[in-house]
Amino acid sequence: MKDEENVSAVESEARLARADTVLSLERGLSVITAFAATRRTMTISELAKETGLSKPSARRFLLTLQKIGYIRATERGFRLTPKVLELGHAYLSAAELPEMVEPVLDRLNEDLREACSVGILEGDLVFYIARSVTRRLMTISVRVGSPIDPGSTALGRILLAHAGDATVEGYLARHPLQAHTPFTVTDVAEFHRLLAQARSQGWTLSDQETEVGVRTIAVPIRGPQGSVIAGANVAAHASRITKRQLVREFLPRLQGAAAEMEGVISRFGHPSDLV
């Protein structure tokens, strides 16, 4: 009887949540997030296909977003405007975590002279919330706010490793592992082994799995209650840094930086407000 009551309560909460949501807002945001580096300009038909909206609905959302300044029309279709940056800036201004980790990240970058980042897992993507770079490393455009597929990256895997089995299985169901390079791990059993290894040893390494020539190593960042709230990583070019160097030389300094970040977070952070 208690189980039935619990199920009933969950279903009731789900119905209330659906009743309280605004579908138009959800769809409007899906239009904005549909644009990407490979889809910088889209026609109404292309956007409808990408979002699953009907063409008339896609047109209405585009025209509404154009009216309030988030999208502009061009000869080839529609593009985002710089005003969209206000949305990301609002998060970066309000969230405490980026402000806490940036000074430590900058010192790590000065020490290693390689690209250093902090990211969080949100849904099926990892988002960079802080980044310190002295030189351009990847041909892929990566900056604060950039979303990345966690499956082939060290940063993504260290976060998935601590996200729980349900999150990992859901991610794999929605995003079958794909080969971005000849080195990308696409075997599900091997992927699970790598996540288990990352959990047990406290770090993980990705060797040219997202882009040929780029190696990354990542560690978790824990909040005041001990749960993993973010990850920190260092990326280096394979022509300069071997895997042995990443583990022997970079990993201890990366772990030290993560521990320093955790110290700052524990002193000044509030678990419910960090991210």
C-alpha cells in the first residue's frame, strides 16, 4: 500500500509540474539552442527539422525572437544576435562557482602553460563555466559557455563517473557512442570500465578521442557536502606532452588546484547556490 501511495504522490507531482510549465517558453529556448557552430544560419525548414516544430510554429518563434532582438534575418536564413550573450552573462554573473575557481585556474594555467578549464554536467552535456588559455590548442571552438559531448572527453567522463548509473544509462540511450577520431572509445563495455576506473582512481585521461593531437586529463571538484559538483581539466597537444607526462607532471598540480578550489568553495560556498 505504501508503494502505491508513493507512486501516486510522484505522479501527482509530475502532473503539477507539467501544469506549471510554459510550453511556449520551452520551445522558444529550444529554437535558440538549436543554433550551433555547424548551424550558424538556418532556414525555417531547417529549424523545424532540428527542433521537431512544425514550419508554422518555427516561423512564429523565429519572428518573435527577431522582434525582441535575439535573432536576425539574413539573405540565407536566420542567425542569433549578440543579445543572446545576455543569457549566458546572467548565469555567470549570478553563479558563485565561476568566480570562486577562476583565480585558481589562472594560476594553474600560468604554471602549466596549457589550457585549463572547469565544467559542469547539465543534462546530457558538459558546459565550460571557467577557462584559462595561453595559446590556441584545438581547432574546435571552445570557450566559456561552450557545450561539449561528455562521452569522449576526460572532463565529461569524470563527471559522468560520479553522476550515478541512471544518468549514465540515460545518456548512452540518448547518445550512442560515436567515433570523433580513430582513437575514440565506442565500445559500451569499455566505456563503463573507464568510468569505473575514473571513480576509483580519482582522475581520467582522454587521448586524442575528441580531436587528433589533443590529450586531456581531468579530476572532480567536490562541494561542501562531498558530492561532485564540477570537474577540472588540462588539455595539451600530443606533440608536446606525452600521456606519461600528463599523469606524472600535470596530474599532481591539477589535483592540487582542485583541492584549492574545494577549499575556497567550502569556506565561502553555499551548496544550493554554487551552480
